[in-house]
Amino acid sequence: MDNTENKTALLKKTFKILTRLSLGLVLLVLAWSCATVPGLQEESVSTYIKIPFVRVLLEENNDRAVFGSDASFAIECLKGGQQTVFFSSQPIRVENLGERLRVVNKNQDIIQDNVEEVNIIPRGQNKHLRLNGFAYRGIMKILPYGRSLRLINIVYMEDYLRGVVPPEIGKRTDSEIEAVKAQAVAARTYAMSHLKQYGTEPFDMKSSILDQVYEGVKVEEKLVDRALEATAGYVVTYQDEFINAYYHSTCGGMTDDIADVWDRKAIPYLKPVNDGDACSWSKYYRWQEVFTEEQLRGHINQYLTAERGREINITPITDLIITGRSAGGRINRLTVKTRNDSYSFYNDKIRWAVKRTSQPELILPSSNFQIEMQRDNSGQIVKIILKGQGYGHGVGMCQCGAIGLARKGWTFDKILKHYYSSVDVKKLY
């Protein structure tokens, strides 16, 4: 099968997934009549969601949310297989009633009660919805979730990336635009390869570091828009399948094999890559954390307590032993010896167990570090110094390395092929 046929097959497979996603999503093309409600306008509406789209879970922890728009918007209420549509130019509130929802206007009048699903749709092109004051493109799906609401943004893939790339790559300059393009293609590929990753759940991605950080319209930038326009539809593939386009902040000189970082099978394109000094400009290229014995013991107590579901208090630490390193230099196993016992932590989990003293709420920058210990006259540990390199898990593309390579004149496709071994960069749509 030649390259054109491969591309066609991948495209057909992707759109088959998207077609399945769109079943039941009657909002792809909207043209409704509506009922009359005090304070709500009764007019026609026509809007749509482009394909490919992505369903992003924004939050699921609050029992109410306020929605508005920079123009008027439609409110679709679904109940018992029946659809009712209202229009408003004023903010409305959706509340959780248990297994049902209530829609209320700004005067506390009930617009619709005991509904199973609410969809909020902006009227006209290039109009934004607002959720609790923050602007988003696309439409909003609201579902009951226990005593909370599930708020899902259904948005065109390219518009989704406008809210992903800026927080992921940071504010960049024209001389670094090739790195922004590489980030855009990696983020698009990650999203396309993770459609339906949550099975029957009504979303594809979460808006946090659990997938990709997504912050909507507020982070959009002109430079990113230019990079997205230049690479629209481009994805990274390996043997005509989307790759898992993992990326991280700073590799510290070398990326790593996914099998050495997480408990996962080896993947041919996620192998160690020598980055040279490409990311040496990052403040996390080299770092240091200093602990007292008591501080480190406290962090390990917290980790073990959370992991085992019961309170753990280890005895004073007597030694720290490194057993093995990955090809990229990250620690395979860290054993913490105490007066009465020993505890072993593996690969990337080491970061979660050790954490930091400079910012105790954060995990350790990376698992690539050396250990220095200072002891008192009796041999007790009084200070533990970790001298490390890199920030993040170390798998896939090094973002700071990509920026460094862009400064040297590398193009986005060359950057991607450097970090992901033996891949192709293709225009999918």
C-alpha cells in the first residue's frame, strides 16, 4: 500500500471513530423552533461543530454553573427523548437536582426543570460561550454526575489546540515558531490518538495534566494561531497509526524509554534520544533540592499513607540506595532504609514519593538525580542533597529541547522526527 493509500486508510479510520462519537450529538447542525419563556428571546439559530471535534471534560466537582455568551445563545434541554430549545442573551444557571438538572435565569425563574441533559450553543460564527466567566469555543454539554455537574466542552480540534498549545509550550517568539508548530502537531496527534480512550464516558480528554492542559480562549495567542494554521491537520504516525505523542518540559540531556519510566510495554518510537545541550537554557536543566532527614521522612510517610490507605509512620532514615538507572539516566529503583525496615520506589513513582522542599505540594522535577548525605558525629543523617537534571517524565519530545533546536534553525518536522524515532509526519485533513 503506497503513502496515499495509507493516508486514506488512516483518514477513514479516524472519521469512523468521529462518526460514532457524533451519534446522538444532534448539535452538529442546529436549526430549531423554540418555546416561549419570559425573558428569553424567541428566534432562529444556526451553528455547527466541525469535524474532527473533541469532547473535553472541564470539571465535575461543582453542583452548579453559570453560562453566558458574548452574544445570545441557545439552551437545549433533553428530557424523556423530547427536546426543548430556548434562547437567551442573559446568563443562565444550571443546577444539579440529583439525577436531573434545573435551568434557571438571572431572575431565579425556572426555565426548565428535571431535565436529563442541557446543551449550551452560541449563536453565529466565532462567538464564545462563557462558563463561570471564562470563554470557550464550541458548545457546552452539561450532565448530572452524582451530586455534581459534568461540564463538557465539545469543540473543533483546531480550536481545542488554540487553548492547549499556549499553556503547554509557554509564551514564545517568532524565532521559536518551529517549536510551537512541533508542539501543535504533537498535541493534535495526542488528542486524535486518544479519542474514545475513556470508553463509554461522554468525553475524550480531561483539561488537566492527566491529558493536556486546556484553558480555552483566555490563553489564545496570535503566534500560536499562525503555527496552527501552518500545520493544520498534520499528525505524527508510526506504521500508519497515530503515535502516543508524549512530551515533557526538560529532558536534561537525554530522553528515555517508556518501558523504563512507566510500567508499560516498550514502544519503538519512544526510545532514548540524545538531546545534547538543546534544553540547557531551561532553568530545570540542572536543579537541586535539600532535605532534612525529618522532611524527607515526612514526605515518604504521606506517600505511603495515601498509597496504602492507612496511616504510615516510618522510623528515621538511615540510608538511600540507588539500584540501576535507565538509558536516559533516570533511577530504576530507590531504596529507603530505616532503623526498622526498608521501602523501595520505582521509576517515575520516585518523584511522587520524594516530592520537594522548595515547593512541598509539587513532586520532584525528575527521577534523574545524584544523592549526597551529610551525617552528624553519631552517623545520623542531618541533610540530604539531591542534584538532578530535567523536568518531567522524560518520554517523547523535550519541549525546551524543541525550542532550543528551533533557535538553531530546525523545522518542526525535523524536530518531531528527532524525538520520535522512525515516524512520519503527515497531513491528515
